[in-house]
Amino acid sequence: MIGRLRALSRGDQLLVGLLLAHVLIKLAVYPQVMHAELIGDETSYVNGGRALSNALRDLVGFRALDTAELSRNVVSSGWFMPGMMFLCAPLFVVDPDASLQMIRGYLGVVSLLLSVGAVLAVRRTFGVRYAVGLAIFPGLVPMWSSFSYAAWGDLTAGIMVLWFLCLLVPVLRRVRQGVPPTWSEGARLGLLAILVVYFRSSASVLSVGLCLVVGLAILFLLRGRARLQGFAAMVLAGGVFLAVLAPWSITASKALDDRVITTTTVGTVRANTFGDRSQLCFGPCDPTSTIWFTPVRYAREVSRATGVGEVEMLNQMSEYARRDVTAHSYARDVFTNTKAYLFKPGGFAIHLQPPNAGKDAAYWAIAGTTTVMFYAVLLLVLAMMLTVFRASFENRWSAIVIKLGIGALLLQPFVHIAGARYWTTAAPMFGLGCVLLVGEWRSRRRGQVEELVDLPDYSGPGAVTTARWLDRVQWLLVAGFVAVPVVLAILAV
């Protein structure tokens, strides 16, 4: 074993060491997390996993499916895509009465396997520097390890984004060399794109948006038969995306007797985020429950009385609660959301610990270390978003993909209430962006910046023209990244 490690390059040796450090951090935080009660959405994901395991037993035993249980625990109110439910189900197939400690431990092992696999895929696709960067951030962040034992889908969605990028970027590389994506690549792009959505529906902007980037690359860089083949592959990607989405959409729509594409929470979330919560039920809601459950109960009662679908009723209620929203109030709410999204990275440490533990030494170690690491990375991400990358053709492409990906994930505060756990979806993209930025800085310091007349990593026709267009796109993204907060600040004053 020692001999094999010595045979590795220094970068790979460092990567192995960092991955071992990640495992040690996970082992260190497990005693803190193992007794933490399931919180909010976690309960729904775990109950859905149990229902799916029961359905599998019914199928294997040639018994009638308990559709009522599936409707009650998998579809429920249509709030959650079932990705985490499918991820939890194998545990309950093996152990139907799995304890809380077993659930936490199982999720920690699964997330470890997925994340290590994603890091190795990044090493093959982007190089060892990017894999090392991910092993540092988010790999060494204590709060990330704590979240890896939780049943929320945000962290898993972030890992799936890495798998998605590790297929999408090689496709883009071949497109700029005049080679269209194959049928297999198209199918896998569609599959990975919808898997991201199954774990976090708000990430649909990222997965669909980056597939559109591939489509635009095919349009502008390919010609003739290659362009037709490329479009056909992307049509197949869209078909696979819709085919895998359809079972959930059809099942949820049937259970709720209304049209459901991904989730039903959009209307209620927008009302609770930007509207007047005291008017969500066309007036005050029942004060005996939360801002999430009482609107659903009210919508169901009105739906039964009027025949209007439950989801449609929720949307009408949302419009009523948001009737007084102004540009000023919206901008202020976006800033509040952004603060919750980005500036409380250790906020959930208080929940992922033993009951009644309070803010003990373990809490401060996890929350404090996470906050310091996160803020340092956030400064680098800000610099990355404001940088136009020119060190190589590869950096140009990677910068556009990573900036678009981060931008898509940062849209959440504009449409959805934000909290201290959602940064875990964007964290891997932050890590890639930091490595890209550091590599660009090092290349510039060494004078290794490619001129537009000399692009050795691209031999196809129109290399210089393509590079100029990529620079223009980067400038456009930088301008947009600056303009959005400036406009919001003006509106919020």
C-alpha cells in the first residue's frame, strides 16, 4: 500500500491525504450528529423512503401496491422531489425499523461514496488540481460533513452537479474540435440533468441552462452533418430528461388532482418570501400551525368546496398575498434572502447535534471553522466572478460554464426563501471556481497567457474568432454580475 502511494504523483498523494482527512472529519462529527432528531423536510424524505421500500416488498411478493401509503408519504403535498426518498429506500429494504443512528450513518456512507466518486471524476475531467481543490473545499469544511449525514437533498444535488459537469465539459471540448456529442452522451446528459433536479428542484435552472449552452455551442461551432448529429443528441437528452421526470409528474398530478411538473411549493414559497403572510389565506391563516402547513390545509378545504384544484388554489392565494409587492419591497427581500443564503454557513450546526446540547464546544468548533473557511472561499468566488479568464482556451470555456452554474444556483434568493443549508448545493461549484481563479493568477504571473493568434489547444477553424466571442461572453457575465446587485441596491434604498 505504501509503495503504491509513493508511486503516485505529488498531486495524487496530496489528493489521497485530503480525502483521508475528509473521512476523519466525517468520523469526528458523527457522534455529534448521530443523535440529532430529524428536522422538517428530513422527516418527509425518510417517510417517503420507508414507503418506497414497502412498495418494493409488495412488488417482490406479488402483492397489491399500497397506493394510499405512496400518495401519503411519497407525493404527500407535492413539496419535495423524491430523489432523497429513493436514496433512503435501500436502507429500509434491509432494515425496516432502522434507528436514527443507522439512518444518519447510512446517509453518511452513501454521501461519502458519491462525493469521492465525484472527486475522482473531476480529476479525470479537469485534472488533479481541481480534485485537490474540491477535497479542500468543501471536503474539509466541518459543516459539509455534518450535512452529509442529513436527509436533505441539497448536498447530494451539489455532488450530482459535479457528475453532470464531468460529462458536459468533455462534450463541449469535443464540440469545439468539430466533433458532435454521441447518442450515448446525449442520453447521459439528459439523465444526469434530471437526477440533479430529483434531488433539488431549484437546480433545474442550472441543469437545463447548461444543456442549452451545449446546444448553442453546437449551433455556432459545428457545420453540416455534424451540427445535425449534435442537435439530434441534444433532442435525445431532452427526451430522456422528460421521460425520467414524467413518472413523478404524472403520479403527483394524479394524487393531487391538478397539474404538477416538479413541486407545488412555488406559489406558497413566493408568498411567504415576498408577500404578506398574514393575507395568505385571503386573510389570516390558522395560527395553530406553521406558515407552510396552514395554507395547504386551507387550500384543500377551499378546493373541495369549489372544485378548483389544490395547486391552482395555492397559486391564487399566493397572488392575493403578493398583490402589494413593489420593486422596493422585492429588492429588500432579495437582500434578506441573500444574507441568509451566504452569510450563515454554520447556522444549522445547532440542529445537527444531540438534543438539548446547546452551543457547546463541538458546536463552536464546527460552526466557527465553517464560517472562516466559507468566507475565505466566498471572497475568492467574488473575485472569480469578476475576472475575465484568458490564460488558455480551456480556461475561457471553464470560466463560462462555472460562472453560469454559480449564477444559476444564486438565483434562489430571487425566487425562493433562503436558509443556512442551501449553500451546500453551490459549494462544489465554489471550489471549482477558486481553483480556476488561482490557476489563472499563476499563469498570468508566469506570463503564460495565450494570445488570440496562438491557441495551441484548439486546432479547428475559427479559433481566434471563437476565443474573442468567449471573451465577450465573459465580459457580459461580469457586467451582469455587477449590474444585478447595483440595481437591487438602488431599488432597495
